[in-house]
Amino acid sequence: EEERPQNTQRNRRRVPPSEDDSEEEVQDEDEEMPDADADADAEPNTQDQLVKKLVRYALACEYQRLPIRRAGITEKVIGKQRGHNLRKIFGAAQDQLRTKFGMELMELPGKEKVTMKEKRAALKTKGGSKSTTSWILTTILPPDYRSAEIIPPSIIGSPDEEAAYMGICSVIVSLIALSSGGELPDHKLMNYLERFNSGKNTGLDTTAATLQRMIKHGYIYKSTEKSADDETVHWRVGARGKVEIGNKGVQGLVRQVYGDSAPGDLDKRMQRSLGMEVRKVPRENDGGGGEEEDAVEEPANGDPGPSTARRASGRRRRE
């Protein structure tokens, strides 16, 4: 009984096929055979797909306020498809983000070495150049188009919650950035928040939970240094806080707070507190007879930041 179906299959194979069947089989075989020209065109298409995946990955990370890391690109975008030039894929994705979305990938600065332990570890690894490992998306749209209707809020809740959260982030980042040495002791930060009636609750969540969210998003970070007797905790501005808010955002917030009652030397005081070098340069339209102040940003870690020079607020803009 087991041999009968096999014999039947052999008999079926020996039956000569009709002309129509043979044509259909030949056509099916032609469809299944790979085309050499198609294989030649497959490589650009594969790179285009990787560029699109990188753009989607960057947008998804920014929507959650997560840094776009090189390890994540390798895992989520490249995957097992080895042999691709990451630099070309990154450049093509940067072009698409700029032309279609009005954004660009901005390099995040490295974490500053503030504790003695971190400084000793940095001395041991000094000389080893590290490549960029993380980015965030920043808008390149003109100021007139930077509205909530065009740039929607991130995945945090309603637009009102987004506005409240960004207000809290801007205030805390400004307090830390204007402090001596760019660091604020924990007890002083809590005193400031008490004066804002935010010692225990910020209106969005508890104060501790809000600070943890800001740490997760990279606006601030906490450094702890232990000694034989006690433990000191300081707050510093994180990588996203430096790029997204930065000294320009801090200066804008302070001017809004002072309003028309701002003292005449407010800009000088802010530049001094923010560690911005002030130098004298000749006026552009004064025939070289006068001078004006130009503020140059000096990063605390000695490395050039995303913007090494910023124009002072009182300086007449060149048309």
C-alpha cells in the first residue's frame, strides 16, 4: 500500500504534458529566475531603505526625548546588513531631515569630568580620540515657523503639560547654568524650588519625579562626590540642556523675567555668570573708531560645543 502512491506519482510524471502546460511551466520558471539587472539595482535600494529607517529611528527617539545613539543605529537600523558605509547613510539621512522635516542631527557634547574619580579616569584614557556617539534632533526652521501648530509637542501629554514641563526645565537649567562654576548644590536647588512653591510638587508630578524625568531626558544630571566625612551632591546642566536650551535660552529667560526693569549691565553680568568671554571688537559701521562687545562662549570642558561663538544680544545685527 505504501508503494502504490509512489508508483502513481511516477506514472503521473511520465505523462507527457500538453503544449499549454509546458508554456505555463516555462513562464513560471522565467518568473522565478533572478534577473542580473535587478541584482545590480538592489544595492542602491538597500541603502535607501537604511536611510529611511535611520530617519524614522531619529524621529521616534526625538518624540520620546531619547538620545539617538550610535549603538542604537547599529542595532535598529543596520542590523545584520553588514558592509554598508554608515557615514554615507548618516549624510543622506541628514539631508532628508533638513529638506523634508526642517530638522538636523546635532551632536551632543560629552559629559564633563567633575569628580576626582572621573578626572583620574580621564587622565588614564587621555589621548584616545572618541567619535561622536549620540545626537538629538534640532529644528532649523525660521523663528516665525516655530509654533506649536507646526512643531507638535513630544510624547508627554497635552500641549499645556508640554508648556509647563518646558517652563520647569528652562527655569532649573537657568538656575544651574548661572550658578558659580555651572553647578548648583542640592540644598540650594531645593531652596529655589521652595520659593517657587514647587518643593514637593511641580503641578505635573512630584518634584522628585519631575527631576528624574529631566535626568532621563538629559536636561540635567546629578554628580555625587563622597569624602571621608560626608557626601556632597551637585546639579549640572546635561547634554540636551546645553544644546536645546543653552546659554541663548538662559539669557532669553532672564530678560523676560526682568522685562523693562532690567539693569543696564544685565548682559555683562549674565555673560560673566555663564562663563562667556567678552572681548572688544571694532564697530562695523563706525569707521573703526569705536568698539562694541562680542560674547564668545567658552565651554567648561575645553571642547568646542555645537556653537562656539554667539552674537551678544545688544549688538546691532548686520543686514
